[in-house]
Amino acid sequence: MKQILVLGSLNIDLVQALPRVPAPGETLQGGGLRIFPGGKGANQACAAAMLSSGGGSVRMAGMVGNDVFADRLLGELHSAGVNAELVRQADTSSGSAVIFVLPNGENTIVISPGANGEVSPELAVEAVDTLQPGDLLLCQLEVPLAAVQAALQRAHERQIVTILDPAPACHLPDDLLSAVTILTPNQTEAALLMGTTVALDNATALEAAARSLRSRGARTVIIKMGGEGSLLFHDGQTIVTPAFPVAAVDTTAAGDTFNGALAVALAEGAAIRDAVRFASAAAALSVTKAGAIPSIPRRAGVEALLGARDTHPGATHVHRQ
């Protein structure tokens, strides 16, 4: 199996259930506070390690703080089987996220960067230089954009497969997108990347968005559509894969699980279409449990769900250019 390097954030997640989104100025009674290790980078690294068929192939690069949460974050990486030698410590607080979960499983998230804001382009390049051509680099946008861009461009120069989860969404220059092999926004992020407020809520709009992002440099685009599945635009072909039907409890880290699983499948040699199916099954199982890293499924569960889908297949729609 090829190596997977995740450059990204490590956060401590403070999760609280709410009956609804409070109005401005309103005090609302919520459920009990739960504390989980998380951060998009750590989530994706743990997902990749936990879903991999071979050990020792996933590494994480990033920063933790000088506080009580650092040991817990590093311990979670080690427990999942992630090599954390490239995770450094900053003289500040660890990153954190406050997550409110609604009764239907949807969530809203507010992040505080903390040590994640100390990730430098130099650390990013140092980490990428540990990879070989054909290995995979997985990035998100919860660390400074300069570090992400440095990592992607170095990886592109060295013929490393790059996957970018553009979250939290922000304006991205075309030269950065040109260093991306696979771009994986959700519908909201895809719209923000295009600079539009028009909802991407139908197949025509989603396909147009994917084509536009491809024209700006990203070679393959996967738009994650939550309960509606995903849209893959690759080599001029559009493939819509439906979601696996499950009872959602908490959607936190579903997208991160998707990305980690996608990287694993590609590292193991799967075709992009099959990798998306594997990632979709992993993401579906993740929403059936609470939390970020604690919700990530194991490989056996994903393969069982894929087997059930193969017995009773759903429709996969293909459109050619």
C-alpha cells in the first residue's frame, strides 16, 4: 500500500446537543457536554489508519498546543495507528471546536485555530519530502493557507497524488487548484469556491460547478451531497453515486471519514469510481454514531455494508461529456 500523509488540524471537540438553533439573544437548554478529540486533519488521518488493510502507512503532520489536550490528541492518533512523528508542539493552546448537534443529526461548528495556526510552509514541505512519487497527500483548510499551498505545490512537483478537502471554504487561487489531483467540496463549499450564493441543489447545477472547478485546475472533482450521495467528475465523465440509507445520529466528521476512506481505497489501487463507493459506505456508517473520531467505522463494517449494497444495488447514474 502507498503511504498517506495528512497535513492538517488537530482539535479538541466540545459537543452539545440542542433541540434547535437558538435565536439571537436567546438562552437555550442543551444536552450534556461531551468532549472528543477531532479536527479535520486528525479525523481524516484516523479514518485512513482505521480503514486501512495494512498498518503503518498513515502519517499526520500538524501542531498541538502546550496544554492538557495535547496528550489526548496525540494518544488518539497513536490508538488509531497513525504515525505522529511530524506533529509538533506550539507554545499556545490546542485548537478547539464547539459543535452543536440538532435532533436530525445535522450540526453547526465554530472553530478556534489555536496551535493549528502555527503550521508553517516549512513544516509542510518537510512533511511532503518524506513521501515518494505515487504516495498520497491529504489536506484541508483548518491550517494556514500558505502551508497548504506549499504542501500541495511541493507534492505536485514530486508526482504525489493530492486530495484537498476545501473546508472551511475560502477563495482559492487557480495556481493552488492546479496542484490538486482530487478536490472534494460539499455543496456549500463548491458554491463558495465558485463565488456564488446560488444553491447547488440539482444535478445540472452540481455538474456545472464540477466542470467549472475542473477548468480552474483540479483534475478530478467530487462534490459530497450528504444524504443525496456524491457527484464525481473525472475524465469528462459525471457519475452520481447515491448514499447508503442509514439512520443519522450525528453527521460530525462524515465528510472527514469520506476523505480518509477515499485516500485508503486509492492507495490500495482502487479505481476512482470504486474508491468513491468505499468512501460513501464509510461516511454512511460514521453518521450512525456520535462524535468525530469515535464515529469512524472499522474496515469490516464498511465491507459488510458494501456487500449488502451489491446484493441490493442502488442506481448509479453516469453522464458523458
